[in-house]
Amino acid sequence: QSALTQPPSASGSPGQSVTISCTGTRSDVGGYNYVSWYQQHPGKAPKLMIYEVSKRPSGVPDRFSGSKSGNTASLTVSGLQAEDEADYYCSSYAGSNLGVFGGGTKLTVL
Amino acid sequence: QVQLQESGPGLVKPSETLSLTCAVSGYSISSGYYWGWIRQPPGKGLEWLGTIYHSGSTYYNPSLKSRVTISVDTSKNQFSLNLSSVTAADTAVYYCARDYPPGLKNVDYWGQGTLVTVSS
């Protein structure tokens, strides 16, 4: 059960769109439609932004969207805003009620 | 509104057992759902440790399974984490959370986290 692979950093200017990838295997990302994305600001607990690949919890702006193709999931943030600057983590179900996180991506709003 | 609050020692000696408790309010654990522990070493990423159902069924990260024990006390509406034989590598912020359905499918409620340092 290895950690999912995310790019260490991503960036974009206000108003632009940025996409963060999350690559796993057929045993996790590719095998189930249970990819989640979490936003974490410094010193704060993570916040659920996307679950089941593309669903948004109540209160999460529709600027955040998720998708999946094969063993790679993606989080897209459209219309970047200053408050979107944070660390983003993906996670995936890995079977047998086990889960795995990605290494995290630091999103910088230029 | 479900709320979770971690508590326990902030400093643990190497080779000893780290013990934390998560108090749940706004929901009765005995009514269902799964509850889990997640940690984050300073400056690093998240790591799922394990999850427990109110009945006591547990699921653990295979890489830590030999050292992790999660238990539930429905009478106190809380669940606990024990991590044995700790080393400096176990220094982290430990979060409790609602992990339902189990397996990181939807971790929607998190505690604020508690820093545990392993040092002599």
C-alpha cells in the first residue's frame, strides 16, 4: 500500500485554472470511484473538498471539480482566488476498508 | 454538528506507547459510522493509521498494523489510539476523524489535531 503520487507544487495567477494530479494503481485509484481531495491551510485540519471522484460537499464552491481517468485522478480549481492557496491531498479507497493518501501538493496563487 | 476533540500527552519517550483519545460530540458513536485516526509528521503529508466501527471492528494501515490498536468506548462516546514502541519517526500531529464509509471514502469531520513529540 504505497502513497499516491502528487506533484509537490502547482501554481497559477488569480482567475486562472490549475489542475493537480494524483496517480495510483489499479488497486486503488484505478479500481474504485472513491477518490477524495482535501484542502489544508497552515496549522489547520484538512477540509474535504471532493469525494467519490467528483462530488462536492455542501458549502464547497463549484470552482473546485474532480475527475478520474484510469489510475490518475485530478482536482481542478477554476477562477483561482488568494484563499485557495493551501496544501491539497488526494486519497483513495484501496479495498478491504483500507485507504491511502497522496503526498500532497502545495498550491501557490501568484 | 459533529465535533471531535483529541486529547493525550504531548510528549512520549522512545520505546513507550503513545495513547490518545478522541471525544465525539453532536453524535452518538453507538448509532453507527466509522471513526479513524490520521497523522501528519511536521512538514510532511497525511498518513491513515486505522479505523474502527462502533461494534469494535477495526481496520489498520498494513505498514503499522503490528503497533497500532484502536478501541471504542460507546459509554463515554469516545475512541482511542494506542501506538506502541514509538520512535522519533512517530512525532506528528494526530487527527481523529469520521471515516465513513470506511477506507478514506469520505472523511468529512476532523478534530483540530494534537501534536505528539517522541523524545527522551
